[in-house]
Amino acid sequence: MATVPPVIRPAAAADAARMAEIEQRLFAADAWSRAQVDDELARQTRWYAVADSDGAVMGYAGLYLSPPDADVQTVAVAPEAQGCGLGSRLLTAAVDAAWAAGCTRIFLEVRADNDAALALYDRAGFRRLGRRSRYYRDGTDAVTMRLRRNEPPELGVAHG
Ligand SMILES: CC(C)(COP(=O)(O)OP(=O)(O)OC[C@H]1O[C@@H](n2cnc3c(N)ncnc32)[C@H](O)[C@@H]1OP(=O)(O)O)[C@@H](O)C(=O)NCCC(=O)NCCS
């Protein structure tokens, strides 16, 4: 990773190419195309931020805002920048943005086999609601999660 500590800033249309490149590297067949990233960034109901390391986008997070609810569209960190706290910082920025937009609940779906993402969301205080069977194209289940504004931490999870 570059030596300059990344800043979290609002995403701009000019970030789409690099975001689509990271999508491809992380999600392969399930990656958003460049056109889908362009479309996401252009929508009024969306909020996107990127982690910018001296002009290089290393990760991003996005929300669908529909107060009082928000949905996490994605959290993604380039492989070479993972494990350094960027995912956490991006998710914190997304949660703050949802509350600032007047939302009181944030929902998400995550692959049941994605241990890194499940741990990230658990640590941020999201609670597991249930599973959606064979939700993803390859037959993997989704775990559904929710964070409520001002929800007390779950015993046994947040005090570890
Ligand atoms: C999930 C993802 C965004 C995490 O980003 P990251 O920058 O590596 O995460 P951080 O360094 O901020 O770590 C935050 C927490 O996530 C969890 N975590 C991160 N990587 C992990 C791993 N490989 N295994 C287990 N837990 C992990 C840990 O709880 C960690 O907290 P800790 O370091 O205090 O234990 C990143 O791995 C990624 O982009 N994965 C591919 C895309 C993806 O699956 N996105 C989520 C679904 S849309």
C-alpha cells in the first residue's frame, strides 16, 4: 500500500473506472460492470465514499438511502490494502452517513461464507437476522443483518 494514509472522501464520477477495476478483482463473475458503477454513482438515492491514498482509490462503500431505512450496497477494499482498517473506516463512514440522512435502520446481505465481511459487520454492531437460502448465483446462502440507531451492544459480542 502507498505510504500516505488514506482519507475517506465522497466518491466522484471520476472514481468509477478504478472502482470497476477493484470490483473485477474482488468479485469476478459477480462484479459490477463499469456501467453499473456509473449508474450507482449517479443515483440520487445512493451515497458512496472512497478510501483515497494520495489520489489512488483503494476501497469504497455504498448505501441505498430510503429513510428511515438504508441498505449497504457494498464495502470493498483492494486486496493489497486489506487488513489495515480501511474496511472498518469505510463502514463507519457509511453508518454515520445513514444516520445523518435521517435513517434509523441499516440492512445488508452478506455471503454466508464471507468470514471477513461477517466479522467486519459483527464488530460494527450489526445483528444477524436470518438467512436467505441459495440467495447467490452459485447457490451460497445470504446472511441478513441489521443495525439500529442507538441500539445497545449485543451481550457477548461487543464486550469481547
Ligand atoms: C470485507 C472487507 C471489506 C474488509 O476490509 P478490510 O479493510 O480488510 O477490513 P479491516 O482491516 O478494516 O478489518 C475490520 C474487521 O474485519 C474483520 N476482518 C477483516 N479481514 C478479515 C479476515 N481476513 N478474516 C476474518 N476477519 C477479518 C476483523 O473483525 C477486522 O477487525 P480486527 O482487525 O480488529 O479483528 C475486505 O476483506 C474486502 O474487500 N473483501 C472483499 C469484498 C467483500 O467481501 N465485501 C463485503 C461484502 S459486499
